[in-house]
Amino acid sequence: MALFHLAYNVTDLDETRAFYGGLLGCAEGRSTDTWVDFDFFGHQISCHLGKPFGSAPTGKVGDHDVPMPHFGAVLPMADWRALADRLVAQGVVFVLGPQVRFEGEPGEQSTMFFTDPSGNPIEIKGMAHLNGAFDT
């Protein structure tokens, strides 16, 4: 199995640790005083101090304009539901709240969009079968 790696900028490492480590439950890896790695649902993200990438709601998906660029993960449905429930309970402000898209179609998925404390947009998808991420 190959792992995906993404490095991007954040504005505050303490807030970043609280968000990714505390709220999302991502284990922390290596770090210095200018960056920190996390196990983001089985993949490596590296959060470096700097100016976050800008985004705008320019990605047309179904009936929604989603923030571009964004990153995220595809989770088994039970894990997605548990995370969605935890984020709702914690009062996370969603860009696009937890919902089902493409119901009854190939690629049916649950999804939610939110931002980290630095404004980086994240999409978390839930699928009954992870190989559904590639259905056409």
C-alpha cells in the first residue's frame, strides 16, 4: 500500500495540534519549531508555519460550490458517521454540513466540508465500500 503525503502552511502550530490531534484524533509524528507531521487517516500531512493556500467556492459538485483547492480523506461509513457526530457535538462550523450526495448513483457518498483553524478546507467522505471512490 502506498501512502499519500501533503505538506501545506498553517498559521499557528498550537492551534493546528489541537485541531488535528485533539479534534480529529490524528496521531502526531515528527515535528520541529516550524512544522508538525500528523497521521491523517493513514496518510502523512506536514503542517508548516506560513501563509495558507487561498481557496474559493469554485468547484461545482452536484448542487454545491465547494472550496477549491481542498484535501481530505475517504473513510468507511461507520468511521465517517462517528467523526461527523463528534464534529457536530464540538460545534464545528461547516462549509457544507454532513450529508449524502449522489444517492442511489455510482459513487454515492456522505460528505462534509470544514476548515482547519488556518482556513485550509478539508473534505471528509464516507462510503459503504471504499472502492466506490473510483466508481463512474
